[in-house]
Amino acid sequence: MKRIGFVRHGVTTWNQERKWQGHSDIPLAPEGIAEAEKAAVRLADEDWEIIYASPLKRALRTAEIISKENPGIPLVTDDRLVEVYGGQLEGTTEQDRVERWGSEWRSLLPSLGMEPDEDMVARGVELLEEIRKRPEENVLLVTHGGFIRRLLQAVVPDLEQSDRILNTSVTVVEMQDDRNLCTLYNCTKHLSDA
């Protein structure tokens, strides 16, 4: 059985401004660095053997902070962990989108250049299948909210999800031969611990 931990990156200024990020390479805000430091302390008490990270600054910096608190654990970047590409949506707020494309802008996603969910899920599943063949049993993936949410829909279809994957939240999936089981979902207890 493989245990896969999904960690969303720390908060960015675009998260704070409610802007669509996608592939835009936005760094962590100071608050995001603090969140990542708290997540790193939490994750140091667990048995992670390798860390995979999206190469986008916000996820990679989060992974580096986690790695520093967990010396000896290899950190590998993988392009398949990048966020869903948002096309013309990147850098826009909800208000911007409504002003440009109307309140039904979601129906226009393919024409606005957004990466199809199927493509994102395919690259995520491909990575998980490679990880399944690796010797490590406990693998941490530091990535993005949209990526985590869509991939979970595919690999744990019966999971009831919230609207958002929270910054630096931890989600754990046990990948078994016959099914995948989510044992922890969107957990940010490290942000509220004193």
C-alpha cells in the first residue's frame, strides 16, 4: 500500500487578492512562508520518504521549507504537478471575469484557453502510477489546490470535497490494489496549533 500526502502550497498575494493563478509563477506571501514553516514542523513528525513538488515558485518554496525541516528526505520537482493552466483567466478576479465575459463565464472555459480537466487528471494519474512502482511507501506531493481537487475526484471518486483546498492543507490517500481511501482531508490543524 502506498500512502500519498498532498500538500497545497502556502498563501500568495494572488490568493489573498482572489486572483486565478494557474501557471502564473507567483511566489509565496510572507504569510505563506509562515504557513509552510508550520506545515513543515507538523510533517516532521510523520514518516515521509520522498517529496515531489511542482516547479512553480509557490509550491517549490513550500516544499523546500518542508524539506529543510525534514533533512535527508529527497526533494524532486515534477512538471506534472503544476496547477491547471487557466489561459485568459490567469491574473483575473471573479469581478474581472464577470465584467469581461459575463456571469456565465464558466461556460466559456474551453474557448478561454483553460486546460481541460481530463488532461490535468491524465498527467496526475500518470505520476501516481509511476509513484506506485517506486520503493517508497510514504510519498509527499507539494502542489496546487485545483490540481489536488481534480485529481482526488478521479482517484477517490466517492470523497465528498469542500469548495476549496486550503493553503498548506494536508490530504492523505492510501492507494490500495483494489481501491483508494482518503484517510485525511484538507487538514490545517498545524495552522491553529499554538
